[in-house]
Amino acid sequence: MPHSLAVESHHFAALGTNCSLFAADRSRGDLLEGEIWIRRLGARLTRFSADSELSQLNAAAGGWFGIGEELEAVLRASLNAFEMSAGLVNIAVLPSMIAIGYTRPLSEGVSVATLDAARPLRALPDVLSVRRGAARVADGSALDLGGIAKGWMADRLCESLGPNALANVGGDLRAAGAGPDGKGWPVAVAGTTLMLRGQGAATSSVRRRRWGEAHHLIDPRSGLPARTGLEEVSVVAAGGFEAEIAAKTALLLGPELAPVYCAAHAFAWSLGAADDD
């Protein structure tokens, strides 16, 4: 029977959500460094601050803008996500977010919706260009990194915490190694506890972050909040980034196509329909 390892844990609120870090044979200081990294990078990638690196890139639309290595990596990952999802995961969603009234953190309330201003999203490769140390956003477009950034951050942070660790960034998580007891890391996915090792998990949902009939998950085919017959999808995949993309894509595909997509892109999944209790 394997020995239980000493596991350090750290829980904190950041990025407008809850985060948790776990690592075997690591100090609390290592986990605090992870929190600091999340906060610093989150401040650079948020769309809610005019001073953030992302907001400055959006403000420079139409021309090339110098960016740091981490934003460059997230933007390249976003282009990959667009391809992985057949165009359903598209970070060029900020104009639609503004149109539905999601102009500031929901803790501060929503603005007046102007849904007639919402339009189908342009293909991301037509909107975003990335080269070494710089990016360009097309005129009239703007980016919101959303869950892609969280999944990407969970993967990077888990790697930095060592070979036996778990990083949960607002529900997008990555688990590495055998966990504290050698059986994997226990993770609750759609009400079931799974033992993950070398895998990621994520949930995409329209049951939270909603106000009235509106919610934050935009269907790029309409530019409006998604209405697909699914309200929540949880996925286990190769990493936090892959799980985030698979969960969001499946929810946008709806109940008929989601199982086929998940069978090809996920290890396990749960679909919550609009009429589920």
C-alpha cells in the first residue's frame, strides 16, 4: 500500500473566481508564488482594466502592438482553440459582451444591453495576427480571453509546481502525478469524484454568470448568448486548456452533436440539458 505524501494546499480568490493549489513535497512559499503569478498575469490579461496589456492591444486595433511572451502564448493558444473547436471558441467576442451589458465584473452589476448591436463573430484568424513579440487586432474587433486564459494558466502553473501537483484556476484544472496516496488526485466532476493523474478538467455552464435571460457564453454564429439545449458540460481531457475548449465547444454544439465531439476529444464528460433539475 503506497504511503501518503505530505501535501501543501493553498486557496484564494483571484480573477473574480476561486483558485486552489496543491503540491506534494513543496513549501507553502512555492504555492504563494503561484498565487502571485496568477494575480500578476491576470492583471495583464483582464479586459476590465484599461491599463491591462490586453486592453492596450484592443485599443491599438488596426496596427501592430508589442506584447509580452505570456500574452503571445495565450493568443497563439486561442488561435489553436479556434481550430480545435471548428470556430466555436472565438476570443474576438468582446463587442458581443458589451452588447449584452457585460461591461464590468458582475459583482459591480451589468450595463444596459444593446442586443441589436450584436453581430456574428468574424473568424479569429481574420481578426487576430500574431508574430514574435507583437500582435494585431483588426479594426472594429476586440478580444476577451475568458476561460482560455484560465485553462492555459492552470496547465502552466501545475507544471511549475512539480511532478505531483494540482492547479485549479476557477474550475479549469490540471492534475499531475499520482496524488497524495498514489491513486491520483480526487476531483469532483459533475457530482462524481474521479481520480485524475496527468489530466485536466473543466466545466462550461450558462447556469451561473447570468442576469435575466442573458448569460456570458456567446454563440459566435449569432453574437448572442447561446441557446443550444445544453446548460452545462463538464469534461476530462489531456489538460486544463483542452478540457476548457472541449467543454465550451460541446455546450455550443448542443445535445445531438456534443456526445460525438466529446467522444473524440475527451476522456470523460457529463452533459446537463436545459430541462435537467
